[in-house]
Amino acid sequence: MNAHFVEGDFDADALVREAVHQALAAAEAPQRLRQQMAGSFEGWFWAEDVGPGLFASACELMSPSGAAISQPVERSVMMTFLLDGENGQFAPEGAEPVASRADRVHVVGLGEQRLCTRLLEAGQGCRRVEIGARTQFLEANADALSEADLEALYYLMAPGFRSYHLPRSEAMTQMAAMLTEERYHGSLGRLFRESVTVQLMLQTLRQFCEGGEYRAALGARCYDAVMEARHILDGTLLAPPGTIELARQVGLNRNVLQAGFKARFGTTLFGYVRDKRMAMARIMIEEQGFGAAEAGYKVGFASPSAFSAAYRRKFGRAPMSLQRAAVA
């Protein structure tokens, strides 16, 4: 299928070296040294980056004597479609092992890079498709994905480890099975695999968004993220991060953060910062004896007239009037 296709009898070293190369491409050399491999396999396996930050793999493997593969996996969302057999256990560092089910889509979210281990008992084997997305996929497709899809991906990539088993439709099963077939070659084959991977991911995200557990968690998470955004702004009032950077820091997409912030505090992110700056300027003038121009400059206004106009809109009087009152 491509340069990362392996078939026949091979050991875990060959599997990781040839097939999991794509998933480890961004890892640093010291992290690669952390790989630990033991066991052998029979069957075939391929793995490929099918688009920016988007990866897919398929296999039909059996381990006669049992196997374990440990490797660093970067921040990502992974979706496993177990078509036949048993897939063993997936054990992320610091979390309990989880297993895929043949009648479900297994969705896993890693909020940071972790050492992950795949454990197979002797005689275990499966036919499996796995797709996934890294942060580059969100960045490259932020304008194309729906708000719901973006929010779900950000949620799954939030710090920590998450595991969900979702209902799997027959259409999703058939689509996943297409990735186990060598239908096309060359650039057409790559385009086909990218298209199927994207469709599978979007259908799975739709299933995920409809789940009650996610809806309940989303409300709590959005509240926590909005409160964290306010905390960040309070600490950086004179040089706050831009909206996109702030959204990235709290793990929400920009539109969800803006809407949640306005619902919670009754103002926009910019309005919140502006009001806080005005309050700072008022203290400087009333309590510290600063002139209007100097106070305005210290809170970010290059133009005294612009500061005076903003101050009047906020407090209903000119800053000079307050200064004189304080002196009197």
C-alpha cells in the first residue's frame, strides 16, 4: 500500500520500525529510546499520515507467543474499529489499561505525550482499523470543522486520559473495512484513505457529541475554562494574550470561549480587559495622583484624547474632573 506496509512473519522491532514510524515522526530522539518491544507477529500492517495531523493504520495480526510494544504517543485523539478478534489491552502511562470491543468504536484522548503500551496475550489477534488526529489537524482545519466537532476534539485533547466506547453503525463498520483493502494505489490511494479517514472521524465525533456523558462534562469543562481564562487575563491586563492564544491555553476553541465568557461575565474578552484597565486608571488618578495622560499611557492608551473618551464612556465624567476632585 505504501512504504509503511509490512506483511508476513515479523517481530515487534520490525513492526515499530516500519509501521509505527509515522506516529513517532515528531518524537525527540531521547523519547524514541524509551521504546520497549517484545514478541512476534504474523499477518500484515500499514500505517500512514494521510493528511496534516491526520493518521490512519490497519492490520490483521496474530501474536503466537504474546507481545508488548511500548512507545511515546503524542497529544492526540485515537479511534479504534475492532473488526474481528481481540485487540489486547492499551495501557497509557499513569492510567488503567483499556480494551477495544468488537461492537463499538473505542475513542481515546491523550492530553499530553505519554508512554503507551499495547499488550497481547499468546494467540490473540485481530483485524483492526485505527484513525486519529493530532493538534496539527485542529490548527489546519479550524475554519472547516464545525463548532461541535472542534469542541469535541479540544475536549478529548484536554490534559489527562479519556476512554469511551461508542455505538458503531453498520455504515461505519463497512467504511472502516475499506481501509483494510488495497483498492487504489499511488496518489489516488492516498486520497481515498484520507477521505475515508475524515468521514470516519466526523461520524465518530457526531456519535460522541450526542452522548449524555460528554454533554454533562462539556458544561463543567466550559465553565472551568472560562474561569481560567479570566484568571489569565487578570494576570496579564497590560499585555493580555490574543483570543486565539487564550483559547489554546484553556483548551477551548475561540468561538466557544467568547460565547461562554460573555454568558458568564456579561461582556466580551476585550470588554473585560478594557473595563479592568479603566478601573486601574481610576485608582491611579484618584488615589495615586497621576495625571490623566500618564494614567492612560500606563494602561495602554497611546492617545490622551482616546483615553479621555473611553474614560468618559465608562464613568460618565472626564478623568480630569476626578483628578481635581482628588486634589481638592
